[in-house]
Amino acid sequence: MSKAGTPRHDPVPIGEVAEPPFVRLPDPSRIFAERAERFAALANGHPLAPYLRFLSGLSAAQHRAQAGISAPELPPADAIARAREFGMPPLDRHRFTASSEFDATFDRLLQLAGEIEKPAAAAAALARVAGADPGRREAMIRNVLSDSIPAEALADHVYVAAAMQLHFVRLAAQLDDKKLVPVGDGACPACGAPPVSSMVVGWPRAHGTRFCACSLCGTLWNYVRIKCTICASTAGIAYQEIDGGPGTVKAETCDSCKSYVKILHQQKDPALEPVADDVASLGLDLLVRESGYRRGGVNPFLMGY
Ligand SMILES: [Zn+2]
Ligand SMILES: [Zn+2]
């Protein structure tokens, strides 16, 4: 494990001024398909291979479950405008109510999840979720949307979280990116959820800038570097990584709130994906926790954290 003080910024190509957009909204036709591919690639030779392959299948199911089921409807325009006026996210996850489209998408996702290869624990969890009565399903949805998944039912909530991601990604994709405003530290401007990880991107005109990735709706929001993505402190920020690794996934630790969020250097490796690479770098979590920091990023697919 190495600890660096002030990291070096990647040089911005000459003649190019970085002008990152405030947000990049998710594309439902690509986000889950690309995540499925990344999980599959990460599974090769990985100690968590069976689980990563299962998550690849589940991401592919999230992609396929969209076919033939219409996207959920955005809240009314005046409600979105009012949220903006008060610095609130337009898609308030705490006000979620199920619609017939939502129920249909959830059921379709569970059906497709039944067809993928999975560890025995994941199969047992799927049977429990599929057989859950409406009250139990509703309670699990609340757990996911309030980031309070009970440790003893993590495997069940993986499917519920997948359904909620699918719903919120399809919603967020319909928002007007020009009308989103910051809603507070560590909160997605579209839905208010915390980040799963953050990413330094290599995009044209935004090279070397950093974006937080929403754990729920997949929206990316611009966030300056060397600043805690949870409490916004700029003092006491340091970086940890696994010795001998490629240096593309680090933990940004904050001494003010004693938390850390991973930072993926996608400008060095375009294949990095905010959710998949977070799960696959579990070893980094174990190292950073040893030095007394708690996880600030939320990822319902990261078993045990
Ligand atoms: Zn979000
Ligand atoms: Zn902090």
C-alpha cells in the first residue's frame, strides 16, 4: 500500500481547455450492456470470478428487461421546476411509488435473472425475492432507496437494487441536463443518492476532470479533484492503492469525515466502469479499512460492505 500526498494532475493536452459539463445523464441503451461486458472481463482470473460473472449476467438482464416495457414517466414539469428552485433533486428517491410499468419491469428482471448462471446463495435469494409478498417487496425497496440494506439480507437486495437502478436510470435519462443544479455534498443532482465511486475522465474538452457516478441513477456529476466527495473537505485528502497494481483504481481518503470513495482513472484505462470496477477492487476496501476509514461510496453489489 502506498500513500501519496498531493497527486500530480494529468496534463491537459496543449490547446485544449477543459470545460466539463456539470452532468452527463445515463444512456439506458448502453449503461447496463457496458457494465455487463466489464464485469465479464474483470471475472477472468479474479478470485471473485463466479460472483462477477453472476453480476455480468444480472447487468445484461437489466439491459434486456427494458425491451417492450415503456420507460417510467417523469414527475410533472412544475414539480421538477419547484425542486430546482429549492436545490432539491428532481427525482426524489424517498418519494418513489410503484407504477404498473415499474412492477412489470421488476417482474421481467426477476424472470430474466432466473435464466442466468449464479452461485447457490444468489439462486436461493432470487427465489425469496420472487416469492416476496407486496409488503416485503415494498420494505426491500425502501431499504435500497435509503441506503440501509440489512447485512443479513444482502443477497436478496441485490435484485431489488438492480430493479431500482433500472427504474431510476430510465427516469434520469429523460431529464434536461441543462436544468440540473447542485443539491448538496455527496448527493446526485438528479436523484439525491450518494456516489458509488468517482472517475477521472479522458473525454474531449474535459480531459483530466473528475465526475462522481451516482449509485442509483447512473448520472455523472462534475466534482473538482482532491476534495472529499462525501463532506467536501479539501484538507486531509490522501490516496491509497494496492502496491504493484496498475495505478488506475485508488481510494481517496478524507481525514475530516474519515471516509473514502474510490477514484477510477478512466483517462488511463477507458474500460473502467464505476460499478463493476468498484466491486472487483474489493481488496482495496480491505486495505483502506485497516487504516480506519469507512466506505463512503454506496454499492449494493459489493457483498458485505
Ligand atoms: Zn442519481
Ligand atoms: Zn470527508
